[in-house]
Amino acid sequence: MDFPQSISQPNNPSSARRLPPAPTSASIRELVRDPLKFFVSIASEYGDIVCYRPAPDTAYLINHPDFVRHVLVDNNRNYTKGTSSNQMFNKVVGEGLLTSEGETWRKQRRMMQPAFHHTRLEKLDGMIVEAAQSTVERWERFYADDQPVDIAREMAALTMTVTTRALFGVDLGDEVREVGEIVNRAASYLEKPSHPRLIQSAAELSDVVKRIIQQRKRDFKDGGDLLSSLILVRDEKTGAAMDDEQLRTQIMTLILAGYETTASALTWTWYLLSQNLRALDHLRRDVREALNGRPPRYADLDNLPYAQLVLDESLRLFPPAWTLGRRAIVEDEIGGYYVAPNTIIAICTYALHRHPVFWDRPEVFDPERFSPQNSMGRNKFAYVPFGAGPRQCIGNNFGLMEAALVLACILQRFELHLIPGMDVQPQPLFVLRPNRDLMMSLHP
Ligand code: HEM
């Protein structure tokens, strides 16, 4: 990766202290009540950069791909991840790859990147397929009893199994199950940052993860899992290995960053497919033609291009990471407007992915808009479900591979239809979640 080494500053910022338009204080109340509606509506009413003041900060919503590129790529060194939610994450989990800064982050990223190399990811396909198939087997009973499944809950359980097995391998039975149970509990407290039970769950999780690390190190063999990679890795500059505390922080970070995001992506994909039966049909046909009934492998993903388009479009409409936050270090200028030091910069991916200048009929689900032909000429920073620049998601290929394999495995046996009459809305919590249980009926 090649990124500027110094923070670039505007030519003469103090002479141009023009501030972006700001909505009235009345609409700030909407920020707390319904942040998605707030961001979409201030962007459409006030433009591509809007100032709002969530006390005690001043914040700018930026909703133009060029501004996104400026903050995440071109001048990324001027923007830290020092927002209140990241500070909370640091307190609960420790300073892992998601929230660390500067030299600490650079070193962590250098050490963790190899664990996500495709040669390691492609070894995880069998495990993912097995987990998806056992979900399908469990659903046979629901089908026989004519019972619907709660797809959000099912996808959460499945991605938790996949995440823990990817991190720890398959043979740590009980302790890995314990991790899953604690994280599921913690996830329900995550929306209330200072919730005492969240702190308690984090401490419990920390204990199990520590035990697993020690156990694994005692009789070490490379199981191809991510923990093995992290135990084996040596810093190319210093030759140092990660100590137990670093391993614990990174493992907890990967669990929290990887599990709910992928569960959310899959949940919304099933929802969208259930509302767009032609796309569902297209996908099912592709799966049948590419696989002929046999279980999918990593190598098959190239032959399932429509699955990729469907996932891209689902991540556009319902990006699990619905907002990205940064804080300016020194003053800057964005789109001709002055940015004071400490200003919060918010990128609402949910709003950006609906920008009418960059997306034709933005509310319509149309996977074909991501075909190579239709993507030509589109500003690539109009679509950032995994972020961009040096802090881009390290697990993006893993998440996409997992989601595509799960879609294929399930579609080989069942189609899912939403129980009619449900009004489903996105709820912006830690990730974007449906506001209600998503009950779906199974059709062979
Ligand atoms: C569909 C699934 C996923 C989505 C939508 C997603 C989204 C994101 C986004 C938007 C960021 C950048 C945040 C920012 O710039 O502020 C990010 C960072 C990150 N993600 Fe993901 N993610 C997904 C899956 C995963 C998985 C499976 C893992 C790990 C197993 C993972 C681990 C991470 C980590 C460690 C970072 C921080 C990277 C850094 O700062 O160097 N993510 N993710």
C-alpha cells in the first residue's frame, strides 16, 4: 500500500474559514431518534457536506465520494479513529487492529495481514460449507413441521460458528462454544456502551480467549486457523512474536469486527432476495449450473459471479458498518470548507450508497448495477461498505467468501420467503440490523 507520509494542509486555511451549511437544532433531535433518517435527510436538504453539533463535538457529515477519498485515503494521516465509540471499544477490548493508531496500528496491520492472505482463506472453505450444511440439516425439522425460521438469529449463530472455527480451529469444542455464548450475550449489550453487563461479558470473553491461547501454545500445531497464524507470525522489522496480551486483544477484535458484520450482510441479503424473486431465481439457477448439486468450494466462487453481484448490491443498500467516524488532528479543508482541529467527520455509508448523483434509482435492488460493464466510470468512493485506504477492512475477502459459500449451500436445499405482512426497517445499532425478527418460510 502506498500512502502519503505527511499530513497535507490546505494552502491557506485560516483565510478561508467558510463553514458548511448547518441544519437547525430541531433536526439534531432526529439524530438521536433516527440517525439513518437524519443523515439521509440532511444530505439531501443541505448538500454533500453538512455541519451538525452532537454535544460536545462539532461534526461534519461528508456525503461525496471525493470527500470520502480525501479523508480515508489522500489525507488519511490527518484523521484518527478517536471517536467516542472507538474509545469505548478500546476500554472494553483493548487497543486492537480496529482502533489502534499510528505506529502501533502499522505494526499490528503488518503482522496480521498474512493471516488473511488468500492462500490461508481458501483452506477455510470446507469448514464454512460444513457449518452451513449443518444449519440446513437442522432446518429440515422446521420444514417438516411447517415452521418458519428466524433468519437473523440463524445467520448470527452460523457466522459465530464460522468465526470461532476460523479463529481457533475446529477441535477446541467446549471452549469455543463458550466463546459463542458469551459473545452473543455481549452483542445484546453492545448498544448500551456503559452497560455493566457488557463490561462483565467482555471480561468473561477475555478469560476464555486467554485460556484458549495458553492451551494452544502449550501443544502447538499449525491448524491453518487464524490464531495459529498469529502465534507463528514474526514482525519483519524486529523479529518479535505477539505476546499473550496482544494475541488476546487481536482475537477479541476479530471476533467483534467479523461476526455481526457478516451476519448482518447475510440477513439483509436473504431479506432482499425474498423481495426480489427474479434475482433469487437467477442465483439459484447459477448455483445449480456451477455446482450440479455438489458442495461449493473456494475455487467455485469465480463461477458464481451473480452471487457476488447480489452481495455487492446488498452491501450497498444495507451496509452493516452504516457509519464510519474520524477526528481531524490539525486544520484542513474539505470541498472548500474549513475543518477545525478535532472536528468529527462522519461518513454514513447508508446515505452515500443512495446518493442520487452516483446511483440511478438508488432504492431499487439491482445486482446488475455492479456488473463490470455497468460499474465502468463510477467513482469508486461512492461505494465503501468495507471502508477505504489503509484502514480498509482486513476481513473483507473472508466475509465475502463466507457469505457466498453460505448462500450457495443454503440455496442448494431451500429457498427462503419472508412471511407476508411484515414491515421491515433497518435499525442502526453496532451494525445495521432489521428492527424485528425476520421470520422466513422454507421452500425446497
Ligand atoms: C460483510 C462483512 C464485513 C463488513 C461489512 C466489514 C466492514 C468494515 C469496515 C467498514 C471497516 C473500516 C472501518 C473504518 O474505516 O472506520 C472494517 C475494518 C475492519 N474489519 Fe471488517 N467488515 C466485515 C467483515 C470482517 C471480518 C470477517 C473480519 C475479521 C475476521 C473483519 C475485521 C476487521 C478489522 C480487524 C478491521 C480494522 C482494520 C484496520 O483498521 O486496519 N471484518 N470492516
